[in-house]
Amino acid sequence: MRHLTIRHVPPALARALEAEKRRRRTSLNRTVIDLLTQALGLGAGRRSNGLARFAGTWTREEFEEFEKAVEFTEQIDEELWR
């Protein structure tokens, strides 16, 4: 098995990795390997939101209907931001 050394890890990244390690209750090594595997789309541990099978299946008309239906969610209520 190959060893890898990573130097000059930014402090914010080191803190985030430590927090993730604690959250997962695994070693830092295992956490980094799992995160890299996931980020690169390798192995059975890939996360999926289950929607990939729907990608590209809408017709133009279905897309436009959906966009119209959710249009109101893109409006900014100025009163809420004061």
C-alpha cells in the first residue's frame, strides 16, 4: 500500500478534517481516504441523491412548466432582508 504525505495543509482545512474525523468517529487517515474516494467518484461508497436517473429526461415543455411553477421561490422579499 502506498503512503502519501501532504504538506502545508491550511489551518481551516486541518480544522475541518479534524471535525469530520470526530463526526465520523474514525481516524484522520480513514476520514481523508473516504473523502478522497467520495470526491473522485471511486468505489461503492459514492453518495447519490437518487436523482441521477432523471437527469436529461424532461422535455423542453416539462422544463418550462417546472420553471414557471417554482418561479415564485426565486423572488426576494426585501422586508425579510432588513
